[in-house]
Amino acid sequence: MEAPIHFEALCSRVREVYKLQRAGAHVQEIVESVLKDRSYRDHFHRRRDFVWKLDGRKIKPRAPKAGEKPRPVEWVAIEELAAAAEWLLKVEFGIPREALIKEAARVMGYERTGTNVEDRIDKAIEFLLKEDQVRESNGQIVQNKETRQ
């Protein structure tokens, strides 16, 4: 349900389900071996620090529910942060990069933007630029016409 999910967050969920004290090396080894198991390889894939569900669905930004704290920004995939920025660009036809960073942070539940949050969302914008999903024009980030629907 939470894919893409950070590997450490997945191990933490396993710890919670089984009411373990901590998600140490042993739990991590078990989760890693399950992900490599033949019966799961067609459904899940680990890429760097994240576990992805291989069902072809589009990534949607997941903001915390009321009363929940946002996930550590390092536990949010760049692609999910990029999806938050894309969502904003469907409403705004163009927005300065700094404003887009701050608004995407708000969408993801970050009330304040520190260096970590700003840098990570900036990487997400760079990802969108590299993938030709957006372009920079007159100091604004805008969606490419081909990607606007």
C-alpha cells in the first residue's frame, strides 16, 4: 500500500506487525530475502533505498493523515516528490522554482522547509526536468505541453 516505501520504513512496519523490539540486522536480512524470493520478485522490486510495487500504477504523493507527522524526507522517493510538484503544476500554469519547492513541501505535510526538504524537492524538480515532464521558462517551472492533460 505504501509503495514506493523506504527499505527502513518497510522493516519498521514488519517490526510493528510482529511486535518486535527493533528492526535490526536480522529483520532487515529477512525482509531482503523475502524481496529476493521468486514468488515476490514479479510483484516487488528494490531500487536503491526504496521498494517499489510492480503494478504499473502512477505514483501519487502521500501526505500524512490528520495528526500524523510527515515521513522523514529521506524516506520519500524522489519520484513521489516529483508527483507532488507535477500535481501543483496542473493547477498553476507556471511557478518559480523556490515557490514550487515550498508548495510541494506543504503538499507533503512539511510545515517548515529546512535544507534537507528543500534539497530533496529540488532534486525532484531536476528529475522532472531531466525526464522532460517540465521545463524552465522565464524563471518559472511549467509543464511541457505534451505532458499537460
